[in-house]
Amino acid sequence: MTETALIVENLWKSYDQVTALKGVSFEIGKGEIFGLIGPNGAGKTTTLRIIAGILHPDKGVIRIYGKDPKRDEVEVKRIISYLPEDAGVYRFLKGIEFLHFLAEIYAETSEEAEKMVEYGSRISGLGERLWDPMKSYSKGMKRRLLLASTLMTRPKLAILDEPTSGLDVYHSVLMRKAIKNYVKETGASVLLSSHNMLEVEYLCDRVAFIDKGQIIAIGTPEELKQQFNASNLEEAFINAVGGEVEEHVA
Ligand SMILES: Nc1ncnc2c1ncn2[C@@H]1O[C@H](COP(=O)(O)OP(=O)(O)OP(=O)(O)O)[C@@H](O)[C@H]1O
Ligand SMILES: [Mg+2]
């Protein structure tokens, strides 16, 4: 790994009833795409929300390009962007108005803002529909607009919680290409969670398996397949979290 973009060290987080994170640690290099894979309830969203500064951990250290999200909140907010798993949209804004609204916050000149909007429009693939109110968009169209808006502001660390969830195959491929190109062009880093192993194999340089609030393995997809004696990442993951998949019959 070259220079470090993100350090996560010994994160602990409890909600009222559950201890969601039990000592999560990992690092991401500059220009790296890093994937978190884990079963429902494993603690992926909790981890991402803490890194994005939306939740505070009970314990643990986070450094984003050397900055502490708590102490250097404003600086950190400027260099990250976060796509929540269940993000909503501003119903009455048109897609294009939403992109302009964000560009005006992030860009320093009107020229830069125009470029951002152009880039965001292109990634969204929404074409003419950008001029319709966002409430008229399908679930996947909203997701595409939000993902586009997340990359458009040129974050040094993009935090994407299940970026292509709900997208059709064609648009999932487009979005993955957009993420990959973004990293290639800018040298930025991406932390994402996903349940789609094809996506993870295509996108991620390294992957962490997380289960019951703990990281149980970290490596390149190739290393994880070898470590868990599997021919694909899905099998490696199943082996890592404990073998057989049992059928639940009601
Ligand atoms: N707001 C909350 N209040 C109480 N418990 C919560 C809350 N959010 C998450 N949890 C609990 O914390 C644990 C981790 O949840 P989290 O959402 O981080 O999992 P996840 O890995 O993102 O799962 P999924 O794949 O379903 O998105 C779960 O047991 C969940 O029930
Ligand atoms: Mg989640």
C-alpha cells in the first residue's frame, strides 16, 4: 500500500440492545477501492456511518488523510462524500436542480460548478429525465442521481453503502465503470459495502469480510479465494462465515 487515505482502529459501537461493532480495524490506501462484505446486520452500515461522521463510536480511532472527523469536522466533510444505503431525495427539486444545488456548495467558481454538473449529469445517465421532478423518478433512477452527485463533488474518499442496490444490470455496470474511472482519473479512494460478489470482484482492490461486528479476513479477492479454498468470492465468504448454507423452511 502506498500512502494511507483512511485508518480505522479498534471501533466499538453499541446501540441499545446490540453491540454492532466489536473492534473493527482496517486501512485503505490512496487510489484504492476497498469493499466491506458481510451478512445482514454484520455492521457494515454502522462502520460507514461512523467514518462519514454521522455516528460517533463508543471507542476507536479514525483518521481520514490524517484528519480526525471529530476534531477536524469541517475539513473532513470537505474531502469525503457519503452515499447512504437508504438515501432519500428532495421530492420537489428536479434532478438537474439538485446537482446545481450541490455544485454551488462544493465548487469555488461558477465554471467549476458547471463542470461538476456536467460530470454528474453524465454519470447519472438520466438524460432528459434530469429536467423532471425527482419525485417522478423510479427507485433506480434516484439511486443513480445520488451516486452521481456523490462522485461529482470530487471527494478524496467516497463512502458508498451498497451503491448499485436496486439498479438493473445495465445501469449497475455503468455505475461500476463510473466508480472505477473516477478512481483512475483522480487517484481518490473508495470504501464501499456490497452484497454483490461480481461487483466486488470487478471493483475492489481489497476486501474485508465482516461478521457479527468483527473483521474476519482482509485481502485481495484472489488472496481470499486462496485462504478459504474457494473458486469464487461467494464461496470464500460462505466458508469464512462458517460453512454450509442451511435452508430455512417455515
Ligand atoms: N439505529 C439502530 N438502532 C438499534 N440497532 C441498530 C441500529 N442500526 C443498526 N442496528 C443494529 O446493529 C447491527 C448492525 O447493523 P448494520 O446496519 O450496521 O448492519 P449491515 O451490515 O449494514 O446490514 P445490511 O446488510 O442489512 O445492510 C444490527 O444488529 C442492527 O440491528
Ligand atoms: Mg447496511
